[in-house]
Amino acid sequence: MMRWTLFLAAAAPIVLAAPALAQTDPPAMQMTWPTTPPPATTETEAPDHSTMDHGAMAMGPPPAAQQSPQAAPSMQGMDHSAMGHGAAATDMEVGNEPAPAPPTDHAADQFYDRDLMQTSRAQLRREHGGTIVSRVMLNLGEVGFGDGDPVFRWEGEGWIGGDINRFVLKSEGEVSDGDVETAEVQALYSRAVSPYFDVQAGIRYDIEPSPNRTYAVIGFEGVAPYWFETSGAVFISNEGEVRARFEGSYDARLTQRLILQPRAEINLAAEDIPDLGIGAGVTGVELGLRLRYEIRREFAPYIGVSYESQLGETADFTEAAGGDASDTRFVIGVRAWF
């Protein structure tokens, strides 16, 4: 008990002195705090550099570049004028070769003989599109069986020329009971005006029927969209008569070799031609359907049906002469070309 009494008696002065030490600041730490807040400061205005004399500002020289003690003396005494830097690009020897030939339409002419290259280009055109080619096509070569005697019919053409210009020879006609009922020949100049169409002009001569007629011809021939083969022509006779004919066909490929071809033809006349039994307007139409088999592309036998009808005053002329204005035939024939 005596021990605890002595401990408390020794600790009491230390406990009582602690608050006094906490309330006393060192002289250097004592500060007087303002009683009112300082006034609000305004934005600092940028200095007006226009009134400053920058040229008068004293600026020290740039620090000298460090260099080795040995290199500095050797560079100071160097004479650059004796090095001849300007002569390095101008003292080269000038060539004396002749100037190259000026460019032409054909670059090869600069290196090879001009006449030899012209001959070579002409040969190239003959081998690639500039050749003269020919073909003979028999579109219809058939015999038709109807109410009367069998009727033999042909329609074909042959041409010779190039891709643009051609000479075309056409012929068509019918033979019945040993007599030539109709026969015509056309000689035409054909010129391509687009990748798919040609314009044609020339003459036509009718061998039969009598009296014979000679016509001036202007027409067209080509492939319409969706691969319809079309042709048409206007004929002006030596008597001033005007006639026209339009044809169209389409090859529907059932297989690679079996082809069904619908075909149509229409004939017109601008006036009555009693000598030929033709009336004004639409003189006649023909509709046909033929199925052919291409044994070879150049040779294809076919069978089919053909319907022909004369219309208007043309039908009246035919019936008045004792003929039939319409006829339906079963046909068998061959289509060939070479």
C-alpha cells in the first residue's frame, strides 16, 4: 500500500503540467489570423508587349559548342575556296550521242524499220478481225403438205466481207406442182451500225410472179434483246409501188441440240397492185413452229407446222382467181450452213 502511495505522489506533478504545455506555442509558431477575409482578386492582365523594346534586351551570347582541343585549331585554318565544290557538277564530260527520235503513233517505229512494222501491223489486222470471211445459210429448205399439192420452199442467204462491211445475196421462193409460183433475189450492201444490228441497202428482182418487178431495198437485220432474230425491209418498185416485209424468230433451246423455233412474218403494201393480186394494207401473215435437231451445228433436220393467210383485198384477189386465201401445212426440211 505504501508503494502505490509513493507512485501516485511522483506522477501527480507530470499530469498537472501537461495541459499547460499544450496551450503554450513556441515564439516562432505564434501567428495572428486575420479577422476579415481578404478582398477578391481580379484577373491578372497580360503585359503589353508592344511597349517593350525587345531589341534593347540584353541577352547573353549562346554557349559555345564544346569541341575537342585538337579539332578546333585544325578547322580554323582550312581554305574551302580551294576545294572546288562548284566544279564537281559542271566539269563532267558531255555526251555526243544524237537525240532520240520523236515519239510517233507506234512506239516500235522508233527502234525498227517503219515500212517493216507497217507490213506487220497489216498482217496482224488480217489475222485478228480484219479478215475476209463468208458464209452460206439455208434457213428454210422444206416441203409442205396441205390440202393441195406438196409445196417446196426455200429461203436462204450468203454473204462475204468483214466485221463491218459485207455483200449479201438473198433468195426465197416456192414451187408447187412443178411451177415456180414465187421467186426473188436480193443483192445488198450490209454495214454494221452496232454490235447486234446491220443496215442494208440494194436491189431486189422478182423472177415470179409476172409481170416482173425490180425494187430498191433499204432494211435492217439483227438480234433484238432476249435473242430475237429480226429483219425488215421496205421495197420501192420500178413502178413506184411501195411494199414492206418484217420477220422475227426465236430459238428456244430445249437441250443443247434440240431447238424449238417459233417464227412470224408480215407483209404490207402502201397501195393496191391489181397486176400482182395485192391489196393495200396488211397483205398477209405467216406463223410457223419448227422443231429441229442439230446433228451438227451446220446441219439440222426439222419438222413443224406452218400457217399462211392472206388478208383484206389481197384475199379477195386470190379468191376471185380461184385460189385459197389461207393454208395450213405440215412441213419437213433441213437447216444448214457452211
